[in-house]
Amino acid sequence: MIRKTRPDASNLFADRLRKIADTPQADTDYGVVGPPATRAERKPAFRAATLTFITGDRIDVVVKNLSATGARVEFMCNVPLPDRVLLSEPTACLQVWAYVTWQEPGAAGLEFVIT
């Protein structure tokens, strides 16, 4: 009976790495992407506000920073926010619909809806 020898796994890995290293990389023109988008200037804030969901539910939040295009809010309850909320802050006469762009436990980023 003839016994076949298995190739050594380390040699297979080395051969694969050589093959990858020998493959030429395509040139990429990163200039076509354009300049990076600039963020609106954020101003620190500490204001009590309310987020109202489309379902009518409300949670109390604190606006931590504010810009012309959005806000960062923090809250005590660990609840998932819907995609769109109404941010109301009475002392600044602020009542605006916003998209929830990111959320982590106790904080969220809002992007104001342009109407």
C-alpha cells in the first residue's frame, strides 16, 4: 500500500503569503473623493430638554452640545431610540425633528431634519 504524504501546513501558508506579495497592487487615485466634509461648529451646552417619539412616548434628556445641524443628548434610561424624534427645549425656543444618527447607552447624536 502506498501512503501519500500530506504537505506541511506551514509551507502552504508561506506559499500563499508569497503569492499575495507577488500580486501587483492597483493604483488608487484618492483625489477623486474630494475634500473631507466639514462639521458644523459645536457649542457646549447643558440644557434640559425632551425627546418625543412618533408613538407619543417622551424621555427627558440633557443637551450636551448643539450646532446648526444637530445635537448630542444624554439621558438616564437605557432605551433604544427610534429613527426620528422631536427635540424640544423651551428656554431656547427649540422644537425640531431630528434623525438619530448614533446611539450608545445613555447618549445619542441627533441630526436636525431640514424642512
